[in-house]
Amino acid sequence: MFDIPVSIAAALVGGLADVLDPVAGGLATALAIVLFTAAVRLLLVPLAISAAKGERTRARLLPKVQALQKRHAKNPQRLQREMAALYEKEGATPLSGCLPMFAQVPFFMVMYRLFVSATIAGHQNLLLTHTLLAAPLGQNWIGVLGGGLLSPPSLVFLGLFALLACVAVWTSRRVTAGGPMGAAARVMPFGTIAVAAFVPLAAGLYLLTSGAWTAVERAVLHRRIVAAA
């Protein structure tokens, strides 16, 4: 299913790394992954704009939703119908804010497959020999712990986790939704740290770049939408 996309990603990342090598040296492949991720997120900007507008609509509808919840607290089926009708009338959906996240899952899976596959299109995957400082881009944190928690490869991963934690804290503090959905939205960004421990370092770089992009993107779009209101 992912064979052709992985081959395309290999050509793009490998080509970018070759172009960047004279300038970035050993950081070329990691920087190529960052640029690849940024290009993916740039393609998804229209979905992010739609999600931001949907978030504004849901915030405006919150008093009506709370009123419906209070009125039909003992009739869940009626509550579901009334809320569906309200969202349909306003042209909104409770899941619209998740569109950018769902849309980039295939790209993340391609990056994951790219750095766990020994061969690509019948040829040896040379990207597996590339590193970020002392850590192989095709290895995960669990795999490098054999050398010790404070070994150079492990320290690279710990630095990645620290940066992911910073992005998660910043993102979590900007969540304005209340209730169970708001609580889940505040906790969800921290899940990337756990994921990054078990996926190749290259996929962890994807998560870090995408998370930072999301944080900046939401701040910019929220400011523009508020200004236009």
C-alpha cells in the first residue's frame, strides 16, 4: 500500500539531503526530513484554515450546546438529534478540528516506513545509514538504550523528547475548549513524546516539526480569525 509513496519520499528526502550536504554536512538528512514535513504541512494549510473557522463556530455555539445538554440530559437520543441539527444548521461539525491531524497520518506512516525498510523498490535503503549527530535516523530510543541512558545516541533522543515536551506544554496551554473534549485536547499533545520513544528518530523529527508547525499555525490563524470577526 505504501510502496510507491515510500519510494517517492525516499527520492525527495534523499535528493534534499544531497543538495543540503555541502552546507549542512551531517545534519543534511535530518534537515531534509524537517523540510519534507514542512512541505506536507504547507499542503494541508487549507484544511487548517477550515478547522480554525470550525473551532470559532463551535465556540460561538457553545452556549446553545450547553443549553441543549441541560434540557435533554435525561434523553441522550434526543440530545444527539438536536445537536446534530444545530451543527448542520450552522454548517459545522464537532470533528472538523481534527481534519489536519487525520490528513497527515498517511504522511507520518510513509516517513515511518521509509526508515524501517531495509530495501526500497528493490534497492538497499541507504537512508538507514544516515545519522543525526550520534543517533541513527532509522533507530528508536529503545534500541539505543543498550549503550546506556546517557550515551550520545540516547542523549539525542532525550533532547528530542525535551523539545516535544516544550511544544506539548505550549499547545496544551492554548486549548480553550472545556469539558471532556477540552481535557483530552490538553493531554493529547503529550502523547507524541511516548510515540517518539518507539518510532525511528526520523519519525520523531516529523512529529516535532509537525507539532511546532501546528502550534504556530493555530496561533496565527486564531489571531486572523478573531481580527476578521
